[in-house]
Amino acid sequence: MAGAETAAATTAGALPETMRAWRVVRHGEPLDVLELHDVPVPQPGAGELLLRTGAVAVNFPDVLLCRGEYQVRPELPFVPGIELVGEVVAVGDGVAASAATAGLRLFEPGDRVVASHIGVLSEYAIVKADAAHLAPGSLDDVQAAGLVIAYQTAWFGLHRRAALQPGETLLVHAAAGGVGTAAVQLGVAAGARVIAVVGSAAKAETARDAGAETVIVRAETEDFASVVNELTNGRGADVVFDPVGGDAFTRTTKCIAFEGRIVVVGFASGEIPPVRANHALVKNYSVLGLHWALYQQVRPDLVRGAHAELVRLADAGAISPVAGGVVEFADAPAAIQELAGGATVGRLVVRVAGSADAAARPAATADVSATAGAA
């Protein structure tokens, strides 16, 4: 995290001294622990960019950050928000040299970029330059805000880990969520037959709109595995994309094809299921873990390659991030709380740039002693 005393190498004109930022002041439910503060606008340190925030996508880690249950626990108080689209307004020292060494285009003030970093639910945000990407011109801010985490996760899960092939059957759990709709769209773009599983009838249309050939509503179907087997004439699904875990994973092993691949993305059910190695041996299937953020640390070149492919697909109209709702900056805590309730579809997006007239903005608590982001 950059301090206010660090000089930026390149800045696009004069910047304000302070900004509004939502901060978690204690751990608990989002509506109870988020407060709007006035804090200093940070300056980018070495290898960093300062962005004027356009929009922030709400992700489940935001809920966990508020509750103090995420694997990263920033010191209180801190700014949540982990994914955004924004305009570069300042470039830190060393960014140009790193770009030249890697043979990459240098970020400049005025560039519109997408990025993932903890601490972006504010009017200005610091991100790592090597984890930022030019935003597709074909996507507006609401769409672009939700491009990085959901679509990178889905792309790596389907292509890097599972090697999804045209004509294969793809089963997607939680298919109406942000990551789920991304997996459905990317599966269709890859030429796969997509079967979607959703939790309620209210979410079925979202999965269909994303391109799913068949949608199974768990609230209406006692055993989705038998339905999958029936739809595939007993073969089962070649690839399963599972961000749910728990019973969804256990039942998935009953409808996985010979040499099938189950991609474990997360445990939204709250239950981490056991993996029966003997069952995988007998049925000849693979269980593949996916921790996308590790690719950013270990193989950033692959992340850049995936982004280029996502831009191509977005420009061709093959993918389009699904916004389940758009709220103004003042309503960000309510949006995070809504996601915590589990009834949302697609990605909720907080509009930050131009979200409210100054006279209509809610009062913020002054706190000029603290910085805004969290590393």
C-alpha cells in the first residue's frame, strides 16, 4: 500500500487531497460494519497505478472481508472491494521500466483499465500495474467491472485446468451467479453443450440467457445427477465447474463421465466435501483444484493471455458480463449485504464515478489520518 508521501512518476493533472471511501470499522455483517469516511487520496508507489474508480463489482470475498472470515485479514479499519474498472490518473515509479523489460505496453494517464486488488471501494484506488489490464472498448463500465475475477476464473477452470473440448458436455453449478454465468458463456463459446444447475426457479432464466441448453432447478429436482445422466444417455458430464462444494460435489461424482474432470472453484455451500480417491480411481475421473489468484502470482503471462482472449470474445459479442443490479456509491453496503443473502444473480455493481451529485452525497466521516487501501 502506498503512502501519501510517495511521489508518482506520472500524474494526469492536479488531484483532490481527499476522497470518499467505504471502510470496515469492525467485523460483522456489511450493513453493520461499513462506514463512509473522507480519507487522503493515496499516491502510487513503485509498480503501482492510481485509478479514478469508475465502477466496482461486488464479490463474495467482500462479504467475508466484512465478517473477518477471508484468508486475508487487513488491519481495521480498511477499505473492501476487490475488483474494479477505472481510469489511470497516476503511474508509480518503475512501471515504465518493468513494462519495457517484459515487452509490454506502458500504462499512461487516461487509460481505462480493469484490475483486482483489495481496497478499491473508494473514489480513487491503488492497484498493482502488473495485475491491471486495458478494459475492452466493447464493454461499458458496469460490464467491465465484473470481467476480471469471474471470467478469468471460468477461463482458467475450463481451458487451463479441464481442457474443455468442442462437443463435450459441461455441467455448471451455481450457474446464475457471477462466476457461473461466466462459465456458461465461455462453455458455449468453446462449443460445449452446457447444462446449468441453479438454486431456484427465479434464477433459471439468467442461466438460459447466458446460453445454457438445459437448466436444472435444485429446489424442484431431488437428484440433479440422475437428470444429467438421462440427458447424456448415461455418459455423464465431461467437465463439471463447481463453485458450490458440499452435496453438489458429492452428487456430481455420480454423473461424471469416463475421463471426466471436476473443477473445484469454491465452497459457496459452506461445506468442504471429502474427495474419495478410490471412487476417482474406479471411475477414471479427475478432481482439479483452481486458485486463480495463484496464477497472477506465479504465471502472470498466462493471465495476460487469458485477458487477451476474453477481450477478443467480448469484442465478438460471445461474452457479456451479467449485471444483476447496479447501485450508487451511497448504497454499496446494502449491495454487499444483498450478496450475502444468496439471492442475487450475475454480479452486483457499484457505480462510483458520477454516481451522485455533490449536493446529494451522504455525509462522510472525516479521517485524514488513515490511508484508503489494503495490500
